[in-house]
Amino acid sequence: MKNLAQKVLVIVGPTAVGKTDLSIKLAHLFNGEVISGDSMQVYKGLDIGTAKVTKQEMEGVDHFLLDILQPYQNFSVADFVNYSQEKIEQISVRKHLPLVVGGTGLYVQALVDEFSLGSTSNFGDKNVRIQLENFAAKNGKKALWHKLDEIDPTAAKKIPVNNERRVVRALEVYQQTGHLFSEQDDTASGKLDPLIIGLNTERKLLYQRIDSRVDQMVDNGLLKEAHALYEAGGVELSAGKGIGYKELFPYFAGDEKLNDCIEAIKKNSRHYAKRQLTWFRNRMNVLWFDLVLHPEQINEIEQLISKWLNDEKIN
């Protein structure tokens, strides 16, 4: 029996493992269009630090959810889900294959598992987020985490005390939807039929590639891009908390040496990659490949997608 759910190809993984290259190849092969699954690439002017795909790299493939907001504007997981659902419908009407490509685990999972996050208008209330962030600034991350532990201990167990952003998100979900963050799992309606391809490589090599990418970003003009963000408001902006930018603000303020700030970008990027992988492995049904060390696996990926598109059983 033909599967009536909308097919959505998802490509996830940490930075510097070849997601962009793979997505372009697969888009050409399977007549696809790409939706960015990166929470920072929505911002205009943040190109180098977010490793945003360039026009040349797109090779004529249509991309969405890039450069749609100014750095001072908020962008919530609900915004991402609503926008992506709209684009998936439009792409499917064109008889093309939607590809969601990126590394923001919560955003991608919320889309493919169809979390009940509410509409943009009632879940994107920045005042709730600001109040929670102010509470953490005044009372500390541990006190914020304890608030979550009292309300939703299941979620608190899975979120480290120091991960303020996710603790805020979990509390925000509860305050604005009335549902526990831990209850957001397993709410898929079956409207989507996702195939999730994950890219990764050996940790030592991954970290080397991340460090090399940061150096390349600096060479390509990251400082100029980050300074513009700093002048516009820095960490006070929604986009100002992104890795690759916030670490340079102390340098612009004259408080830190440039080399120390660049090393901080590398360290934070490596830590983020580790968190990304933990999320995808623990929370999503991902089929993993290593195209860095085994580029021939592209053939296996292509065969897998062909079977999936034809509703054949995937081992």
C-alpha cells in the first residue's frame, strides 16, 4: 500500500562533516529543495560564522529559511516548525522532495516529530524568555534548573545545569503551552515520513576539521562580520549569543586577546558538536554515515533514499 505521508529527507550532524555538499548532490539527484535547519542561518549578515551556504555552492538548488530576519529579531522553535511546514507543503505541490539540512537538534526534532508547540503568536512571546533569562542572571543557572526540576523532573534529568538555553526552552514550553517539555515526544501525527541521514566522523578528525574551519572563517572575514554584530548590540541581540560571534565581543571591548577569543570559538564549537551528536543519537532515529573517511558511502545513501521513496523496506 502506498505511503500517503509526505516524504521529507533530513540531513543532520555536527559542523564540518559535509552536510552542505551532500544536500546539494542529493537535491540534484532526487529533484529536491533545501530548508535550512540551522537556527542562526535565518539572520541576515551572519554568513561566515554560521557557515551559510553560498550562491555558488547552491548550484541552482532552491534554499529556504536563510536571511529572513534581522539579528535583533527573535526566532523560536515554533517559528521554525511553522515556516518549515509551510515550505514543505509548497515544495511537495511542486512535486519536489523537501530536504531539511542542519544541526539544531531541537528545531529539527520538533519538525519531524511534530511537537505540539502552539502557534508562533502564542509561543514566541519573548517576555517569558526574558523573564527566565533575567531569573538565571540574578539567581544563577542552578536555581533556574531547580525550577525546571520541580516542574518537569524528567526533562531536568536530560538537560545539564549549565545548558541555560535548553533549560529556558523547557520552562518556556511549559509556561506557554501548559504541557511538560518531556511530554513533547511521541506526538507525531503521521503526516510526515522522514528519512534522517546523519553525518559524522572520528572525533579527533572532527575536532581537527572544526579547528581548521574556524581558522578559515577568520581568514574569510569573520572579525568584520562579528564586529558589525557587536556594534549593533552584541549579546543583547538574539543573534549575538551564537558561537563564533559572542567569543569575539571581549576582544572588541579590549578585554581579551584575539588569539584567546579564537581559541574560545574552537573550544565552544567542539563542545557544541559533541552536544549535537548526543542529541541526535539519543532523541532521533538517525542512520549514520562517514563521508569524510568513506566517501564511497554516498552510493549506499543514494540506494537507501531510492528504497525509501519507493516505500521499500529499509533494513
